[in-house]
Amino acid sequence: MPSAEELSLPISVRALSKLKWRCRRGLLENDLFIARFFERHERDLTRGQAQALETLMDLSDNDLLDLHLGRRPLSEVSPELDREDVREVLNMLRETC
């Protein structure tokens, strides 16, 4: 498990490229939100934030869209993902809506 210091380091260019590929979604709406997220945050994205984003990408497209739009809280969609790091990245995604 990476240390808190390691998680606060910037993500590498290669890891960012892989993350962008991993974040491709089936719903156009999700792709648009995620593209805006990367436009705004990719230069400052940390390893910890990247891991939290990867965690969100494990959700179904409909659950992810519900979270983007604030239709359902994270605790309802996936209680095990209701963590500070995931909430932080979810808020970053929402601010690009």
C-alpha cells in the first residue's frame, strides 16, 4: 500500500495516458464530464486522486452518471466507496458539469 506521501505525488505522463484510456465510457454524457475533468485537472492530478478516479470507473455507467448529476449519494450507490479520497474526486468531477 502506498504511503500518504507517495499518493500526494503527481501522476506520471504514462500513468495519465493509461488512466485516460481506462476512463473511456459507454455513455456520451460520462465521457463529456470526464473529458472536462481532465482538461481542468490533468496537470495537477496526484497518484491518490488517480486511484480514486480508477475506483469510480469500476461503477456502471448509469451509477456514475447518477453521481455526476447528484441524483444519488455515493453512500447509496456504493457504500464501500464512500471514502474521503473518492468523494474528493467526485467533487472535482462535479465541478466540471
